[in-house]
Amino acid sequence: MVTATPTTFTRDEVASNNTVDSLFIIIDSKVYDLTSFADAHPGGAHVLLQVAGKDATAEFFQMHRHEVLLKYEKLCVGTIAGETPQVLTIGPGDLSPVPYSEPQWLVPEFSSPYYKESHRKLRKAARIFVDEHLRPEALRIEESGERPSKEIIKLMWENGMNPMRLGPGKHLKGHTLMGGIVTPEEFDYFHELVLTQELSKTHGRACNDGFLGGMVIGLPPVLNFCNDPALRERVARECFSGEKAICLAISEAFAGSDVAGIRTTAVKSDCGKFYIVNGTKKWITNGVWADYFTTAVKTEKGYSVLLIERGEGVETEQIKTSYSSAAGTAFITFDNVRVPVNHLLGKEHQGFPVIMSNFNHERWVMCCAVIRSCRVVVEECLKWTNQRTVFNKRLIDQAVIRNKLAKMIALVESSQSWLESLTFQMCNMSYAQQSISLAGPIALLKTFATRAAHEIADESVQIFGGRGITKSGMGRVIESFNRTYKFDAILGGSEEILGDLAVRQAMRKFPKAML
């Protein structure tokens, strides 16, 4: 029996510690003393006794993620003499060495015409932030359904992340972006793409929306169409800092992708100083805790958009969906709400340009996120198939599994390439030209990306088996993705609506001479 705690052991020394009173195991040439942990082990002490005193590397990685070792690092009491651990530990901000786990522009042997040094520095800084702050917060609130803490939103604000998430523009002026890595003047859509894709690596779809997803879609109409400069500046400052929250309130029970079906009304008061708003909104991201509601309403001669502040007559109720309540998805009731006329966004009765103006950007942002989430799933599958043994063979040694992986990889790589091509066009077009020329292509990309997510979700569950439908352990990321990928197929315009939109827009340019 080993009575001291040396920094190195022989395998024979470890082998002698094989009882409940002294239980050692070896994982990746590291020695772990599990004596005091055995009774607390989720699988029970008997499972550990089966491998007591032995090298349990293969058994451990059949059942657990590498991150578990980091969680219980204090149980490591030494290493095997003359041996070196083989499993890599990825540090905060580091790139993954797993093939296809990073987009090509981040792979050393590849080059790209799109990215500069500032994009690479932003990628590194953003991933460190996600690894150290956002992912732990996402894991904390995913199950509980809590709102993200004010501290995490403040950290995002202090790093300039919140205004960056709205893309390039004058709203960035005066902000220090990630410690000065990129200036407001040079910030472009590729910087936003990088940031959005890094933020999507929290492994929590609802939490991604909870981290001010409502601001990304609810604040741009205020910045672009608010007729009162003082109001615009105040709301922007409050929302960027996290002091207050904002959401986009368009969808209703009778009007999802069919925006023209909205029934919420706004009628001018007799004095002409207010709109009186009545109606409901449904499936509104961040609506539970929102202080401002960028709201589509039906007015006397058309549709308008109003910025409504939470107050008398505004009630919000949590909607439970298939993803976590951490997104704050809400049913909203407006009951005779008085809205000052200076809260009109754009022109009265001409609200459709306001409503539609940000759809391209919203859909593009969703493409950035879902494509990166798909890549995370591909990485999980590649790692799992290399460590999981079935019928005395690794999964990766099965041709049927390699074919599944090939399809998943091809879908991710093609989606990323199309995304980067459209992003380049965005960088070289005015906002007005984007609305004319890119609405159809972005709609098609979103449809393609969410269809790809459908295929990837399905194949990943088949690869992980029972673990792919288990909320904890090895398959947690797979289960979460399979449960939530459909949000991207519905929100911001359903696949069917967007496909139809793209073809109809293309037909407007169809040359009559070809008939």
C-alpha cells in the first residue's frame, strides 16, 4: 500500500491501491486518488472498484468528456514514472486541432482573401471571453432558465461586444472594441461574423438568445428610424450597457412569418399626443425582462412601428418552448398602453420598410451562428467516433460512420463558404443595395443552412446513440443541438417562406427575352 503521495508512481504501486479504503486509477498516465470520491461518484462506487488499481483510460473516455478531468483535477496525485500524458488539453482561446473543427481560414495550411490580422486577434480574444466567461454562465443558466446575470452583460459591454453585434456603423463611434483590437472605423461584417460565430460556441442555444439576442434585432430599428435624436441616444446607451433590455415584438398568434397579418392596433388619442395600443405579441425573445418593445402595429392607413416602454398596461408572461427559459421568450399583452407620438419609428402608416429593413441582417446573423453550431457538432462527432469502441472497433473504423461524417463535413464547409461569399458582398455594398440584391441570396443561405442543421442533428444523434438524447455527459452538446436547431429554421422567417421569397425576387429579374 502506498502511504505517501509521491509525484510519480510505478504501475505496480498503483495496482496495490485497489480497495474501497485506497482506490487509485490511471487515466492518460495520470494517477487519481478516488478513495474519498468513490461514494460521491454518480455511477456508484462499484463502477470505480471494477477499475481500481488499473489503467482506466479507455473506460473513462468511453463514458466521459475530457472536461470532466479538469473539473476533478484536484484528485490527481501524480503521474506514472517515465510516461507522458497523450490527451491534449485545449486552453482558453486556443484553436482545436481536430480536423474540420475550425473554418478553413483558421487552419494553418489554408489561406483566405477575406480575413486580416485584426480578424484573427478578434477571434482569439472573443474565444477567450467565451471560454472563461460566457460558456460557464450559459451552463449555469441553461437548466435553471435564469436570466443571464447583470455582471456578464456588463462584461460584454465593457469589451464593446454589445454594439459590435449590430455590425459596422456609426453606433460604434466612441466605443473601445475588445481592448482596441479593432477600431470602430475598420470594423466590418467579417469582424461581426467572427464575433457571432465565437459567441455561438457557448453550447447553449437558448443562452445565446439570452445574451441580448433581443437587442440584436430590436435596437437597429431604433438606431435607424427613431425621429427623436435624444430618445435614440438614450435608448442606445441604456441597451448597450445592459442597464435596460429591448426586444423586437412583431410575431403574433395570427401573424408569424406572415407579418401583414398582425392585429395589434395603435389609435391616435384625441389630443394627438399619444398612440393607444391594444393587442398581443407571441414568441418574443427576451420579452420577459424587456424594458423596451420595438413593436409592429396596425394603424388607420397601414402599418407602423412604435417603441413602447414597459409601464402601465404592458404585461409579459413566460412561454415555455423546447429550449431553455434563459432566452426569456414571452407572450406580451398591450392593454390601452399610451405611447408618446415621438416614439414612432419611421413614418406613420409606412412601417413595412422599418420592419423589413433589419431582416437581412437578422437572417445573416442566424446563418453565422447556426453554421458555427453545426461545426461544433461535427467536432463532437469526430472526437466521439475516435474514442468510442463498438464490437472491438472504433466507430471511426466503420465505413457507414465515415460516410455520415463526410456528409456532415461537406454541409458545414459549403455553408461556411457561401456565408463568406455573401459577407464579402455585404462589405462592398451600401445598406440600400444589400436590401435590393442580397435579400434573396441570404434567404436561400438561411434555408440551406437550417436544412443542413437538420441533417447534421439527425446524423449526430445516430452516431452518439443513447447519449445523443441524454441531457448530461458525453452527448450533452448533441442533445441540446437536436432539441433546439429548429429555432433557426423558424425564427426570422421559416424555410418555406424564405425559399419562396428568394425565387420570387429572382423572377423579378428574369429576362423577358428568354421567354
